[in-house]
Amino acid sequence: MIEVALALLGPLKKYLLMGAAAAALVYGAYLYGHHVSEEEHEQAALAQKIKDLNLGIAITAADQAKLVEQQSRIDVLKKELADARAKISRPDDTCFEPDDVDGLLDIWPKPAASPAR
């Protein structure tokens, strides 16, 4: 039986070997392409991570600058509050003298006049 199979495959041996070689080349090309694709994906993921980190650093720096700006604004407002309290003639009372009211009203900007309708 084996002898018959070998006798029948004898003329096809050359084509079978070429088919096997071609299949091996195609499979090797597939593996190489898959490997290259994975490397490119990893490089793209790394580049995106670097962009995200740089963006995070920029946002943190902007937040820090805003925090410093807000803290200086808070300090100015605390000073204005202390100055306003110093203008009150009787700070422990709930009633204000007319001079106290005028002094306190000078703290806030005057509202803009509403346009005539």
C-alpha cells in the first residue's frame, strides 16, 4: 500500500515540495508582518503616552500658575476685608454708623447703569 502511494506521489513530489516551500514562505511573511505590526503598534502607543504625559505636565503647570494667581487674589481680598473692618467704628456691634455704611459701600464697584428701554 505504501509502495503504491509512493509510486503515485513520485511525479507529484516536485510540486508537493514547491507547494510546501511556498506555504512556508507565506507563513514566514505572515509572521514577519505580524511582528512588524506589533512593533509599530507599541511605538504608536508609546508616542501617544508621551503626548499624554506632556499634556498632563502642561495642564499641571497651568493649574499651578492659576493657583498662584488665585492665592494672590485671596490675599488682596483678605487685606481689603481687614481694611474694611478697620474702618468700622464699632466692629462688635451689628448696627453701622452712616460713615461705616459709606465706607463699606466704597469696597464694591458701582453697578453699571442699566440701559433705558
